[in-house]
Amino acid sequence: MPPFKTVAAYAPPGVGVLAVGIVTEVFGPHGAGLPGFDFALCADEPGAVPTDCGVPLSIAHGLDRFAEADLLIALPGADFRTPPGPAVLDALRAAHGRGAVVAAHCVGTFALAAAGLLDGRRATTHWRFAELLAGRHPQVTVEPDALYVDEGNIVTGAGAAAGFDLCLHLLRREHGAALANGIARDMVLPSHRDGGQAQYLAAPVPGNGQDERLAAVLGWAREHLHEPLPVTELARRAMMSKRSFARRFTAATGTTPHAWLRSLRLGRAEELLETTDLPVEEIARLVGYGSAAVLREQFVRRRGVPPRAYRRAFTRTA
């Protein structure tokens, strides 16, 4: 299937205003140089749809837009404990059956589970409702800590602002890092958080000056990816012991320094592969890998394809 161009977001009764804002912001119009999508909000029927904040939302499209979408996203709603009506479930199944990518985040995942699309698959939802999802749908392997879970043409995400992570992951997967990073910059968001990163942090912001020092070190590391960047050096710059730095880093980001750096290096390599004609050996050097062979090993392990195959798939001609 070619990368998605037509996107439909299903707004159930009591739809979350934040979720509507996320998909509209990601797939709506952006600045020059960023291609747009044929995007539509749809509901059971065109008209006013109640939202979780009490202000109705006027939606112009009904379920017929499901049949046209390359990407269909089920948004979370206040009544998620009650399964959608048969028409919605049939439309979800039909979209999946014809090869569309079907996604959901937060409690929107319950609609996909009710349609049977998650049977035998891994999925995630808002951590608060993961146990409920697993209890109602024992044939689904629920991963309560994941930001998002990619099962090919079924992708699910965690709650609230993790919808941004889900949408940016889909953009990165289907359209490449350059577009995903461009849209993230347009929205002043981090361009990529790995799906395995914890969705809930018990103490994301410390009560002292450590957070400022940590933020400064992370910014410095982004500008010095071509260097080895051992944890001992990062800890020294943060004026912490190695053990304290690793603990503070994980508490603040939900991942380890090693995993964070790996994700950053691979993301930068993706963008360079898409937007430059630099040799793979030079890209490996610029992102901090000792050789093209090491970059290739990491790329195949984490992205499923070697760098040159990725370049062929995502390089765009002017």
C-alpha cells in the first residue's frame, strides 16, 4: 500500500476535545513545504456531536468517509464503556478489510477491540483503563506501559497527549522522518518518542535545580551526536554521579540514556538519508556510529531495513 493521503477521524458522542485538536493539528494544513492531507472529521451522522467539555462540535461528514480513508483514527469518547453501534463497527471492519490503516489512542482503542480488530494482537490504551480493556477483551494482549503499539495496519496509542506520539509515528513510518520532523517543528513538539517509552512517569519534574541541568545536557547532546557521549560524560556535565544521573534521567524521560541516544541517532540518520545524498559512511559518522556497518546493524534491528533501502523508499525528488 502507498503512504496514506486521505485521513478520517471518527468522533463518537462525548468525543475528547484534546483528541480532536491533536488530529486536526497534525493532519490539517501546515506551512509552506509541508504537504497536506485530505482530512475529515466524521461522526455517526453529520451534525452536532457532544464533546467531553460540554460544547457541541459541528461535524460535516458521516460514516461514508470511512470508505475513502487510507488512514482511519477512532478518537476517544466519554461513553467508551458502551460499544459503538453496529454501523460503526461494520465500517471499522470494512476499512481494515480493504487495507486501510486503522488506529486509535486513549479509550478509542475500545472501539477497535469491540470490532474484533485487536483479537490476537498487542494493543495499548490510557494506563488507567488498561486493566478494563484486558478484562473485557482477554484475546487482546494489552501493554499498559507503552506509548503506542504498532501492529502493521493496526496501531494503538496511550492516553491524552500521547495521541501526538501516535500520529507522528504514523507520519514517520509512512512518509519518512523529514515530514514527521517538519510537522513536529511546526507544532513545537518533540519529533519522536519511542513506542516502548513509559507513558506514565510518577515524578516527571523534580523539585530542585536538577531539571534545568538535565535539560541543558540533553540539548548539548543533541548538538554533539557525532561524539561518543558516554553516560559518564553526560553525568559530569549535569554535575551528578553516574548513578544519580541515570536515575534522574529515567524518572524524567521514561527511558534510559542509552535508549534515548540510540533513538536520537537513528532519527537523525533517517532525516539525513531522506534529505541529503551523503554517503552512508558519512551519515554514520555524523550521528555518532563508528562505521557504516554499525549504523546498518542498528537500522536493521530497529527499523527493519538497511539504510540504503530506507533511502530508496523515502527519498523525494524535487
